[in-house]
Amino acid sequence: MQGNYGATGPPPGAPPAYRQEGDPEGGSNTLPSYDESAAAFGAVYLDDCPAERYIPIYLILGGSFGLLQNVMSLGQRARKRYQDQNQDEDDSNARQSPINAIISCFLVAWFIAGCVWVYGIYRPNFLPQFPGDANYCNEVVYLFSFVTLTLMLTLCAFMFCCMGCVAACAGATVAASAAAANTRN
């Protein structure tokens, strides 16, 4: 069975249904995902941000729960693909797992908490100013958190603007259609 994964290949360790033909490793040459990187940065720099000790914890938990959600989603897709091959179409498999929905809600709340923690100490000292200084945050962990949160917020704002434009265009089209229908009568 051949998949369409572009240049990155399927996720590492993907079940056989998601591997491309001729790819026995299942895409072992892929770069780490955001979730893997966030969990790794948080774990490596766990004690290096005393100005806001929750930033590394935010990265560890956010990355771990994001990975868990991705693995669960991959498992659901594999199960659905297996069932589609062995059965007729069944719409009962289209619903989302309640655990996946709970994780999604947690990740939204955790994202908001991360914004409070990261933007709350905007422009921290990246090095301790004197021995025993607790008002600094490691540059790598802080900038990783800051940049990724800022990119996510920018993407959300862009999507909301696009949705607003689509809604305005749809409203204008409906209004123009109604006006054209009224002038014909």
C-alpha cells in the first residue's frame, strides 16, 4: 500500500499500513516534531528558568500531551483503515474519542497558561546577573517558547481574518442575490 507523505515520510514507527513501498523503516529520516522538540527542550532546561519555573514544565507537558494525541490519532486512523479494508462503510467510526477531546481541551487551556507564563516575563535576563540570581531564564528555552507561541497566535489571527473575509464575501453574495431576486419581481 503506498501513501502520500511528501518529503518527510510517515511518522517514525508507523504501522505497515502507513509506510510507503520500499520504506522498511517507516520514515526514520524525519525531523523531530514540535511536540518532541518542546518536550526535549523542557526536560533539558528544566532548572534553567527560575524567573518563571513553569515555562519548562509547560514545554514538557504540552509536548508530551501533543505526542499522546498524535499517537492516538494515528492509532484511530490505522484502525479505521483496517476496518475499511475488512468491512463495508460504517459511519460509527467517524466520531472522535472522548479521551482525544479531553486532551484537546487540556492543550487549549495549557496554551493559554503558556502565554501567561511566557509573555509575563517578556525580555528576561538570559544569564544570572550575580551568583544566586533567580531572575533569569535560559535563552534557548525562553526563545523557543516565545517564538512558537507567537507563531501560533499569528496563525490563529490570520485564520480568523480569513474566516471573516470569507463570511463577509458570503454575506455580500447572499445580499446581492436577494437584491437581484427582488428587482426581477
